[in-house]
Amino acid sequence: MQFWKPHSLAKPAADQLDLRMGDKVRAIIDLPNVAEGTEGKVILANGFNWQRYRVRFVNALATELSDLDQRHIAPIGKAAKRLAKQAARATS
């Protein structure tokens, strides 16, 4: 699978998630065919003004959903640690 480098202008706003392809996430609300708390993996990150993500969730249907953002998903694992470090650096 071919991956493209994000455009230099594609920076998330202060209240948006800054996820990368391959980051692990968890659904924070019920989504179509995906229960709250289901884990998934970001398979596409795109957008200039509105950062949105396509996520493949780990459930019986292997559901893929697009146009997800901080209202729908939260980072877990290494992605959560990376974002916490970035936030700490930004405030200091």
C-alpha cells in the first residue's frame, strides 16, 4: 500500500486530534455497527481545515468508518502518549 506525506498546510487546529496512519483509537460514542469502547486503527488521515480519519474497527464485522474526529474517537496506547507529550511541550 502506498502512503503519501501529509501536506505542509494540513495542521490540526488546537482542539483537533493530530493522529497518524496506524495509530490506535477507541470509539467514545456508539457509531453505526460499532459499540462505544471498540478499538480500531487509523487507516487514513486527511483534511486541511477539518482533520478527519478513516478507522478500521476490531469487531465481528471489521467495520470501517470515515469522517471521524475528536467527537467520535480518542487515541489509545502510543498515540495517546505521543499526544500527551506534545501537549506538555506546548504548555511549557
